[in-house]
Amino acid sequence: MRITDVEVLVTSPGRNFVTLRVHTDEGLYGLGDATLNGRELAVAAYLRDHVAPCLIGRNPFQVEDIWQFLYRGAYWRRGPVTMTAIGAVDMALWDIKGKALNVPVYELLGGASRTGVLVYGHANGHSAGEAVEAVGRYLDLGYKAVRVQAGVPGLTGTYGVGRGELFYEPAEAGLPAEDVWSTEKYLATVPSLFARVREEYGDEVHLLHDAHHRLTPIQAGRLGRELEPYHLFWLEDVAPAEQQEAFRLIRQHTTTPLAVGEIFSTVHDATLLLREYLIDYLRMTVVHGGGITHLRTAAAYAAVHQVRTGCHGATDLSPVTMAAALHFDLSIPNFGIQEYMRHTAETDEVFPHAYTFSDGYLHPGEAPGLGVDYRDDLAERYPYQRAYLPVSRLEDGTMFNW
Ligand code: EZ4
Ligand code: CO
């Protein structure tokens, strides 16, 4: 089998997505997600102008060799744009192989290690009371794990707090919005939020929280310690993790489990964190972490340090990534949890998919390959719309310390 054509597809059914479609001389095609929130067209150009020409004529079954070729051959290794582009190619090749062999991708990865993939949803509220109520709605839907974020009194926009129910999109059309942030005000609200949630719903539900890289190491240590009575499943991105050494200090101060890595591009971003047992969950994703091929390497390195996975799964990761993540999650030994932010109805229609949600778990389904398709007729209705994540400034106008 040979690769005959490579298409880069851009659509915006509620938000922007970049999708790679790799065609073969046997009529099979594979899909890969190439969406990098707020920098979508950089990856589209990388793929179209620099990667696609190198793929034509290659054997799509050589998944590992093509990965090495794109990673080493570029000379310029790592980085989010490069690793997202490689991730898209890798997903598409696993999809082709699954379809050609008529098996779901998880069978190619060693088979199912579990019956389903534990997921967490996002309960958001402008106030703590609203957030507490939102947790109840997720429990009614069968969720076993819920991330809880609430607005901070005195701050207009709080990143990570959604505007709708079940669906939350942090990027906004136009140029980047600038929000005001106060770490002091934020820190004063989080412990009481979790006290209320535990009081209302008891000890069984898994609770998670995301600090979006905004704390200094010592502030992170304080937050982790103050949350200890509420037994979080994890506390995510407490501090900017490009300073891996900072987690030594955080770890000395708290037993709250820590999750990091949704913005990591390769396992090299996490080697110190893993080697020194500084985190409990690795958040790297299929799309931004170089595809299934590289995520297997990262997950294996995590496994030997007793760290589990917790793949990023926000709305900017398309249904193609969600499917790839589910095949991966189902197969590996050290899976922990999968983030699941539901897409809009328009997105789900553009990307019909075999994965299903039931009683707090997702399953990738039994369709050959990844089990996702792409509806060109619908996608063409939604042209690209410039959109960015918001930028936060402290109350004095500066952007120190994240
Ligand atoms: O900020 O997906 O855990 N989830 C998150 C997300 C990310 C966005 C970035 O593109 O932190 O909301
Ligand atoms: Co996050």
C-alpha cells in the first residue's frame, strides 16, 4: 500500500479544527487531528507545505519509521507545532492500519486492558453555589468524576469557568481577550468550594481542579495542603511546569495528587517530573504529544515511575483525537482518567464517531481504525474564524508569574 494524497482540512463548527486526511492507492484513508488552539494555521501550513510532500509514495503501514523520519528528519525537534503535525500523521496511519486489517486501533495496541475509559466532566459556575449545583447535574448523568471550577468574587472573567452547561469553549473569536487575575483572591475561594461540594455529595465522587499554571511553587504547596481534607483525585497545572524542578518544592508541602502536562510536546518535557516521582498523572495528549506512537513512549516512562495517564480532552481536541485517546486509554496498563468535554452538536455532526458514553465511562467502539469520519459537505459550511485563548494580567497590569 502507498500514500497517494494528503489533505489538510480546516473547519469551524463552533470552534476551529484542523484535520489531516491521508489517502492510499487501495482507496482507504486515515484521519488525524492537527488542531493547536489559537495557532491552528501554523500547523496547517507545516503539514501542507513541509510534511505532505514527504509522505507521498510511502508505505502507510510503516507507522514507527514514518514517525522517526518526521521527528529526526526535520532536524528541528520538539515544540508544539512540530509535534502536533507529527501527531496528526501518526493518528492517520494508525487509522489506516486498523481499517486495512479490519480491527479497532485498540486491538493493534495490545488489546483492551479494561472494559471502559473513566472520564471526568467539567462542572463550572460563576459562583461557588452555581458550581456546586453543576456537580449534581453531572452526577445525574452518571459521571463518576467531576472537575470543579468557580468564578472568583471581584474578578470579571475567571479562566476555566465556562459559560454554558456541558459545553465550555475557552477560545473566543477575534483578538485575545485580556482578563484580570488575582492569585490571592483565587486562593481564598478554592478550599471552601471543595468543602461545599464534599458536604453536598459525599466522599465517593472523584473531584478534580485545574489551576492553569498560575501559582508560584509555594502558593501551589499552600493550595495543595489546604485541599487535603477534601481528597481530590488531582490538582492540575498548579505551577508553570517548564520549571520541572519547582515541583520538588510543591511536593514537599502537600499529599494532594498532582497532574501536569497538557502543554507538553514530548516525554523530554516530563523526564525530571517522572524520574523524581514529583507528579501522579501525566496529561500529555495524542494530538499535541506526537501521536499514539510517542504517547506510548511517554506512558511507558510514566508507568515505571508509578504515574498514570490523564489525557487532555478539552473541546479544542477534535473527535479524532478523542477517539485516538480512547483506543490508547483502553489499552495501556497505567491509564488513570480521561478528560471529556463534550463538543457542540455541529462538531459531532462534522465528525461522526463510534465512541459512546455510558454511566461515567467512554468506549471507543468496535469500528475498524479510529472509528471517526469527516463530513466534507457539512464542514464546508463553517469557514475558519480567527480565535484565541484569553490572556490574564494581574491587578497591577503585569503578567508575572505565569
Ligand atoms: O486550557 O484546552 O484541562 N483543560 C484545560 C483546557 C485548556 C485548553 C487549551 O487549549 O486546561 O481548558
Ligand atoms: Co488543564
